[in-house]
Amino acid sequence: MTLTWSAVDQATRVTVAAPVTEAERLRLEIDQLRDKLAGLPMIEQAKGMLMQTFGLSDEQAFDVLRMLSQISNVRVRQVAGSGPAAGLDPTSMTRLTSW
């Protein structure tokens, strides 16, 4: 025997499930924002190292982190945590900043 939902049952199911789905979506968004916030100090420190080492502006330093992230296919905070200035020489930096 196959059970089917009536139109009223279906509407009730959707109405009852919607707040749960919205709550789950909001929980996920909160978790993602917490992850981003946790990585900010590391990113700021890496930007500072790049600015000090290579005389870059704040925006240029972030652009370098972003480009290294895209090249290596990892998140910016992972690049920042690996010490981005450590593996760069002035020639590499010139290529990265001459966009």
C-alpha cells in the first residue's frame, strides 16, 4: 500500500519544517562566521609581515595572500598561517604585486 500526502498534509509538513530548516541555515551561517573571525588575527599578522618585509600597502598585502591562496588552492587563512613572507623573494614579490 502506498501512502500519499494530501494537499493539507503537504502544506502543514512544509510549514512545520520551514522553521527547522531556517534554524539549521542560521546555525551553519554562525559557524562559518566564527571560522572567519578566528582566522582574522592570523591574516592581519601575515599582512603585517608582508607590509614590513616588502613595503606593501594593506591592500597589496591582502592581494598577495589572496593570490597565493588561489595559486595553491587553499583558504587565505591557511596561507596566512604558513608564513607567506617566508617563502617569497623580492623577484617573486615583484611578479605578484605588478598586476
